[in-house]
Amino acid sequence: MTTTTLAPPNRIGKAAVGALGMLAVATGALESVVTPTLPLLQRELDMSPAEGALLSIVLLITGALVTPVAGKFGDRHGGKRVLIRLMTVVCVGGLVSALAPNLPVLLLGQILQGAMVGALPLSFILVREHLPPGESKVAIGVVSGLFVAGGMAGTLSAGPVAEGLSRHWMFALPTIAAICATVLVNRLMPRDQPRRPDDSGVDWPGLLLLSGTLVTLMLVLALAPDIASQPFVLGALVVVLAAFATGWTAVERRAASPMVDLRMLARPAVWKSCVLTFVICAGTSVPVYLLPQLFAVPSDEYGFGASATAIGFFLLPGTVAASLAGPLSGLGARRYGSRAVVTTGIVLMVTALIALAAAHSEIWHLVIGKVLVALANGLCVTAMVTRTATSVDHGDTGIATSLVLVTRVLGFAVGVQVSGAILTAGTPSGSDVPAESSFVIGFAAAAVVTALALLVTRTMSKGVKE
């Protein structure tokens, strides 16, 4: 009788791993180009702050919806097959964004691009399938690091490209790189191995209802500043939102294989993680949206009149801090425990937000504030995901972490939309510059909301099994 070899049947080489790394760089860059150029896009497309907030989150919302489905399809049909199809959608979205003449078309492109969030987990599936355990860990680390590097490259290059060429090229260049990387992955990765039949279907009703819930919620938040002029429209959207949310809850409770298992929320480890993740991400998203806007406020007002290129450089230290937060969180959790790491992150973030509300007259005030917020967010979210994954049974890991993913996206989306609504409400009639008090209100409100998370961490400090 022959024995099974330790090496996978179709082992990949460095070229294939390099192709996955190139894909990670391209998707990271494509994902990050909007943030530093958002003020420029708002000017060129005549967007309100609320519309700009919507543009900055649609990609993330699509990603949260696509990722669980992509993971299930990858397990069922093979990582390569699903990854290639997913990247085809992403590349189409990038081309639509590059050619977009107006905001609705650009929103469509960003929605299609959101499928890229599922590409990284699919890359990990391929690496684990075709490399021995030791080598796969190294390859996963390389691909993850290159995704972060791509994000940094996109943050730095988006402004110069948009100002030197046009906003169209800042989407087109990373899209071309993504197309080339996808072709290489398709050529270099071996065919998927046959999979065992899987009877569990995709929870399409749950996916559609959750999509409707998130999109309607964003519309409600975007229209909130105009409630005086559109009370009936806003009221109708609230009714639709309640219907979507109620229908989604009912479907998920009865589904045999739900997209999000709400019964898991009854577990203390999961619901506490979700509450903390929502609050922390909502607080983080406020400076993520407000700081580029504040950098771009004309210098003859109270801002700095920064170009898109300068904004990218100002945001770069925060991106570096976010990349370092993951390893630091892991080390801290191992030595002091996840609760200590989360508490430290919350205190750090609240301090940074209060400081931004009180002092934002110099560029270094904003840069340091962004670094502290990014570091605190990375510490907290990494610790909560790790805690959730290790606090449930092995077979429930995917379900529990998907709940954290959804609440992370929801918290970020709500925070950004509320920030956009605050700026819109604080912009005088006939002007395109919000009042300085709008930024102060935004930072202070985020600090208060984030501080509420300490109420949950206090319950976690008790001797109850999480």
C-alpha cells in the first residue's frame, strides 16, 4: 500500500506565489486610491460631503457581502476558479471607475470593485492547498505584506496621478496591473483539485436582504441632513429599512445554512466582540473621512489647502502604523491578554480623537492624530478577531468571524455616513466649505461613542468564560 506524500500533489513555485503577490499589490493599490483623492473627486464630480462619504464606503460594503460567498464557493469549486472569476468582476469594475463620467457610474464601478475583498482569502486557500504548512505560512505572510504595500503605493501615487494625468488614470493604472496579475495567476496556478460534493446552498435570500438593509441604511444617513426638505422620502426609506432588517432577521433565523448565523450572537464572546468592533470602527471611520476633508480646506479659511498628492503623503504614516498594529496586537495579547490590548487601544483612540477636536491648527496635529487612531484601531480589531476565533468551537470559527466582519463594515459605514451628514449640515448655503465647528463636533462625537466601548470591556474583565 502506498502512502500519501507530505507535499501537495500540484506544488507551486515561487513564480506562482509571485503572481499572487503581484495581484495583492494591484488590489491593495486599487482599493486605496479613493481616500487621499476624495476632496478632488468631490470637486470634479460636484459631490456633497454626504455623497463623498457614500463613495468611500460602497466598496467595503460589497466586500463584506461577497467575501463569505466567495469563501464558500472557493471551498466547494476550487480557489483558482473562483478567484479568476472574482478578479474578472473587479477588473470590469476598475475599468468602469476609470471611464466614469459622473458619480452614479463611479459608484457602480466601486460596487463591482468591492469583490476584491474576497480575493485575499481565496489566495490563502490556494497557497495552503499547494504548499506544505511551513512554506504556506511564509507565503501567506508575503502576500499579506504585499497587499499592505499595495495600499501604501496607492495612497502615495493616487494624488500625483490624478493631478498630473487625470482621475481616470488613478483607477486605470492599478486596474491594468490587476488584469496582468490575473492572467499570470491563471497561467501559473495549477488546476483545482476535485472537491467533495456540498449540499449546503448559498443563502441568497439572506444575502439580498442584507444588501438591501445596508444600502437603505446608507441612503437614510446620506439624506438625514435634508430631512427638512424631504421628510416623506426619508420616512419612506426608514420604513423600507425596517422591513429589510426584519425580513433579513427572520430569514437568517430559519435558514439551514445562513450567511450570518444570528444564533451565534447569544454567545458572550461573539456579541461582545461584535459590539466592540462596531463601536471602535465607527469611531475610527470619523477621522478616516474627516482628515482628508480638513487637509483640503482652503488655507485662507482654517485649513491647509492641501493637494491630493500632499494628502497622500500626510496619510502615509497612519497606513504604516496600521500595518504594524497587527503584529503588536498579537504580541500584546499573548503577554497581557486580549482584553488589556483592547482597553489600551480604546483609551489611545479616545485620547487621539479628543486631541483632534481640541487641536487641529497644524498639519502635524492631524498626522499624529491619524497615526494614533490607525494604531489603536489595528490593536483593537486584531485582538477582537483573534479572541472571537479562539473562543468558539473550531467548526464555528467561520460563522463567528463573519459576524465580526459584518459589524466591522457596518460600524465603518455608519461612522463615515454620519461624518458626511455632519459636514453637509454644517456647510453654509452657497458655500462649499463646512464650518470648522463641524469637524470639532465630528471628532468629539467619535470620542464619546468610542469611550462607550469601555462599558463592554468592563464586563469582559470579569471571571466569566468569554
